[in-house]
Amino acid sequence: AGAIARHARARELEEKRINKELSNIRQKFKEGKLDGYSRKKYVCKLLYIYIYGYDVDFGHLEAINLISATKYSEKQIGYLAVTLFLHEQHELLHLVINSIRKDLMDHNEINNCLALHAIANVAGREMAQALAGDVHRLLISPTSKPFVKKKAALTLLRLYRKSPDILQMEWAERIIAIMDDQDMGVALSVTSLILAILQDHPERYKASYVKAARRLKAIAVDRQCPSGYLYYKVPCPWMQVKLLKLIQYYPPSEDTHVRDLIRQSLQSILDTSLDSQKNVQQNNALNAVLFEAINVIIHLDTERDLMVLVSTKLGKFIQARETNVRYLGLEAMTHLAARAESLEPIKKHQSYIIGSLRDRDISVRRQGLDLLYSMCDQTNAQTIVAELAKYLTTADYDIFRSE
């Protein structure tokens, strides 16, 4: 009881101190004639109070005025306050559009980045329509620094997700060209943008397919990857996964050279992943790339030799100690069973697949059941049905319910 009383007393004193400070700041703003430093100081105090959990219903205009400041420290606090105090439907947001546009057009890349951060965090439909063109210009400009291009690509992605109609169709060619950027971070960011857009405009962005095949080969086979993007000796696994996903949005290329680029990449990924590593993070990165590569092999449905390798690798996965790996192995093998011309490579692992019905994880048990259904034919139906009949006597009800 004593501790509760002390806490209540401390809270009361805190609120009294906060209210006194808010009253003082309100009075300072009302008096006006504040220089940039003083305005920044009081807005900083409001930010602290807001972050501490108290409502702040004034000072927004002062924060907006700071965005137009010439000093970086003042401008930075102005942008920080705007992104915290305002939201995309806020009535004051239209007042900052011109200031943000000015910073987007500035030759100072720091100001460019502050403006991009604000757009990505609070832009509503009005701001998106007004500033999307300026963001795109920063993305494609040959004079933009790599870190500005990265932020511009991700900002455009945020705007596109909120308001898809802000995208202009004539931007496609220039955006796709940036997939070849020497900076891996820029290429990674713009690939994320393209992955989102091509789901709605696959024909307009189909040129990204060849770009993805070439970049994937450069990373997976030629190991062209800056040291900063090596994750536990795996060259930029995030980029590899995105490129592999992109390839699956289009039918297999009729160009033999492009098909060969993809085949070489897939072969290299499979070869690299054949041996498990002791390092968990390295294994996770290798497996993330490998599972996406397996999806591509299944999608292509033409690489018979790779299909055999995939079956062998998946056989190891469904016996793994890690639950997630077992589940992913069974899921990939189910996709393979649905597309493969022959089920023989999968049938080699039938005993382990049947064993998955008694896995401690229900998701694995469900996936094992799906796989048994997919791989069942005249040659193994009797065995599988007999095992299922035995399993039914002990199976929990939830195994038959959809997730």
C-alpha cells in the first residue's frame, strides 16, 4: 500500500510539472518573436512530453515553421515533430507540401532525406499526388547519391501502396534500368518497388525479368557482391530472394540465353546449400535462398536434373531437427508433387513423410497430410490408406480443421 501511495504521489507531481511546462511553452508561443533556436528548444520539449505519453494539442504550426529553417538542427526537429504530431488526414498537413517540395529539389542530400522520411511517414493522398513526381525525379537523377536513391525508391513504394494511381506508366523504363545500379542497396530498394508494381502491371514491367536473371547470376554464380552485403558469407540473400520471387511472376523465357542464366544461378544455389553449416544464421540465409530457388525450379517445370537434386535436398529438410525447416521442406515437396512428371523421387521419402503425421507440431502434421494426399497413386495408395486408418485412431480433431 505504501508503494502504491508513493507511486501515486510521484505521478501527481510529474503531471503537475508537465502541466506547468506546457503552460509556459504555450505562453512563449503566444507571445511570438521567438528566434529559431528558441522555437526549436520549445518544440523539443513538446516532443519529449509527447513521447512520454502526454497529449500535446498545440505547437504544430511552430513545428511546421521549423521545416523552412536554414539550419539543419532546426529543420531536423521540425521534420521530427511533423512526423510525430501529424498524420495523413491531419488538416495542417497541406501546409508543409511546398516546404517539403523545396527540400526535395534542394542540392543538399541531407535535406532530400529529411523530406523523403516525412513523405514516407505521413503522406496522405493529397501529398502523394503532389510530390510523387519529385520523389521519382530524385530516384532516377544521375546526380542523386546512392543513399538518396534508396530512400526515394522506398518512399515511392510506400506512396504506391497507399495510392497506386500516383504511378505514371511512363516511369517504368527508367525505374527498371536502376536494377543495374552498381550500388547493391539501390538495386535492392528498387527491386522491392518493382515487385510491388508488377503485380498490378506485369506487362509494363516485364523487362525486369531479364534484369533479374542477369543480376541473380552475377550474385549467385559470379559472387559480385560488396563485402558489406555479405551475410555470414552468403552474398546478399535478401536480393537473391527478391530476384527469385520476381522471376516467378512471369512464364519461363523463350530466350535460351536468359534460361541458361537462370539455370546456372539455380544450380549454384543448390550446390552451395548441399552441406549444412554449423552457424545457425548462415544456415537460415542459405535456406531462405534455397527454398525460393526451389519454388523457381517448380515454376519453370523444365529442369529435370535440378528437380532430382531438389528432391534429395528436401528429403534432408523433412528430417531436420528444426520445426520450421521440416514444415518448409514438406510444403515445398507438396508443390513439387503437384508439378513433377514423376513422383518416384518423392516416394523415396515416404516413410519420413508418414512419420510427420506424428510430429509434435500440428502445422507439420497438417502439411504432411497434404503431401500424402498429393503423392498418393496406384502404387502406394494401399500403404498410405492403411497408415491413415491407423493414424485416425489417435489423430487430434484440429488436424482436419482449416487454419
